[in-house]
Amino acid sequence: MKIKVNDIVPGSVLNDNIFINNGLLLVQKGTALSEKIIDKLKEYNIEYVDVDISSKDEDLKRISIVYTETVNKVKDKFKVVKLKNTVEISEFNNIVEELMDNINSNEILFYSKLLSGKDDYTLEHSINVSLTAMLMGKWLGYSKADIKLLGICGILHDIGKVLIPEYILNKPSKLTPSEYNIMKNHTKLGYQLLKKSNSIDERIKNVVLTHHERVNGKGYPFGLSGGDLSSFSKIISICDVYDAVTSKRVYKPKENVLNGLKAVFEDSYNGLDPYLCRVFLNNASVSYQGCKCLLNNGHIGRIIKIPSENPEKPWIAIDDEFLNLEVNKNFKILDVF
């Protein structure tokens, strides 16, 4: 079905090869169109493409609508928090309940990376952390009530950033030491916002205050260590790291999801909880098996297996050929879609 490039839902699959004027292949038939590829089509002034409208596309379209609506709702609520200097927790309860009702699949890890990058980083990051944290709760066998609470923790973990000057939040270059200290204060500022309300669960307040603490005692704001940190705080820390690496920031492009898995694996030896990291990596790796990937030689492959200790170097299939990137070191994955 031919549709306008501006109307493409990320994840839609291309039915035909797309060539540019000099006859070079721009995008191969069968490619799932990511935001990066869609931007490339626009760059070459391609107006229409033929995509497959399948049940998966319809699922992605539904999730895209829910995701966009959630971004807009969170944006409005954060504005109110900044204006009134207080948090109405019932409104965030409702947002998370709607997410739980409409998005309940491991594929949200994949979909959220396709859908994000269009709006303010802090907003999308908060939603992505919420979704990923709820998946973590599911993988850990948590009750529905605790999964919902993890979702609220994710939405609100960076709420203190509404009180950080925008010139610091949106600075496209490295922060100065004094600016970084101001940025780090978002944990305490967020806690101050929440502690005013007796109706907010203490576990949410604790996560907002401690999600940058590390089990080795090298985090902030207090330098707490593993035994002093709640499981909720440890979970949000993992989801925070993963999404920060795989999201577009004002000072860096987003990295592919395998590099996000690599960051979590490396930090499992450097401050994140090792057991919870293993739960995340084992389950997230399965979610990305079967996804297509773009190699540095221009070929497109399909991910077959993701090794636990080298997640950025999976086994991939290209037609009938299998490549182990742990062995074939000349190959590098540029994007996953």
C-alpha cells in the first residue's frame, strides 16, 4: 500500500526497494522503517513509499497512538507540577493504568525506541523508563499493584528536572562542573516536591531521591550502597541507564538497542545491581531476537542470538549465511529495526 512518507508509522515494512537518482539502493525491500530511515527518505525528497499493512503494523499503529497521547498528557502534568510546585499523584496513577491496559508486551522495548525521539527528551525518557520498569516487574513476578507502582516510579523518577533551568537541561555541549552539580540536584528537588504529600507511596519518594545511587556506593546524592537501596530504586536505575543510551539527546544521537544492552552489562560490574541486570539482559535479549539490523557494510541481517556478555556482537543471518560478530570483528551493527 502506497502512503506518504510523512504518514509512515515507524516499524512499517517496505514492500519495494527504494533507489535514488544515481541508481544506488537507498533502502532495501523488507526493511522495517525506523525514525532514522524515515528521516533519510525525507532528506532525499521521497514523498511516497509502498509498505506492508500487516497485523503487526496495526499493533504498532495502536501503540503509537497510545504513546503519543501519553507524551502529551505527561507534558501537561509536568507543566502543572512546575507551575504549582506540587504533584497530584492520582493523575499519574491514571496515566500508568492506561499504559498497563494498552501496552502489555515485551515488544514495547522495541516499539518505544521506534516511537521516541520526536518530543522533549525528559518526557519520552520518563515514559520509556516507566514502560521498561513495568516489564521488569513482570519478569520478576511482581504483583499487579507493584508493577503499577514501578510504572509510577518511572514516570516520576526525573520529576525534579522540571525545576532545573532549561539552559542546563538543553545544553548541547558538556556541562561545566557547577552546571553538573545543579543537574544532580534534581533528585533532591524531586523528593522535596513529593514529600509534601501524604498520599504518595514512600517507595515512589525513595526512588525519586535514590535512582542515581549505586550498589558500590559511588552514586549520588548520598553515596549509599547496595543494602541501603530498595529493589525499586535498583530497577529504575537499570531502566534509566538503558533508555539514556538508546535515546536521542541534545548533545548526542541515540545509540542502537544492542549498545544499550552493552551499557547495562558493563554497569552490572560498576554500580548497577548484578542480579537485576541479569534479569533485564536475559529477557530484553530475547525481545530483540528476530529483529533486522543494518551492518557497516550496508547489508541487512536478522538477529538470531544475542550473547549475554557481548550483546553488541550477536549472531546474525544474512540470507543463508550466518555470522558470529564475536568472531567476525570487521562487522559492526549500526542500527536495529
